[in-house]
Amino acid sequence: MTSKATSTEAPTDSGDTEAYQQAIQLLHACSTEDGFLASRTERDNYRRVWARDGVIVGLAALMSQDQDLIVTLCLCHNSIFSEIGRDALFNLVCQQTYPKVACW
């Protein structure tokens, strides 16, 4: 019987290890100086830093314990929180003023 990874350990099964490595590579591919992109493709409106996606990917970054990904999570938060309006809401206006971050 193969052992499965706990929530904070990398997988040990060879099939799981390959999938894990592919997932980590994808996280790195979506990492930018502004945070995690929702998609690395140029399709529609997904090549932006989104609050929801950044948090979900950020959880994976924390669980991976990869320091570069954790730094990207911090950059993501900085980008998103720099766009909060005076009413504590994310403004649609930021799409024109800061096109790298999508705020809703």
C-alpha cells in the first residue's frame, strides 16, 4: 500500500508526485510581480490578479511551503489591497487605472 501525503507534506506515491510537481509548476507559471494570475493564457479576462483566485491559489502556496510562492501570495495581497476604495469595496474603476488587477 502506498502512503498518501498529509495536508502539509509533499506526496510520496510516484503518480501523486508527478501530479504534485505539475501543480507546483503551474503555480510558478502563474506567479508575477503583482501576484497570482487566474490563468496564464490570454483568454478573455483571466490573465489578471483576482482576489478570489489569489486566495485559493495562496492556500496551495502555503501548503506547498515553497518560499517563492509564498512571496507571490504576499505580492497578490498587496496588489489587491492597494485597490480597495474608501468604502472598503473593490472598485470596478481599477480595471482602467491598474489593468493587472481585477477588482469587483
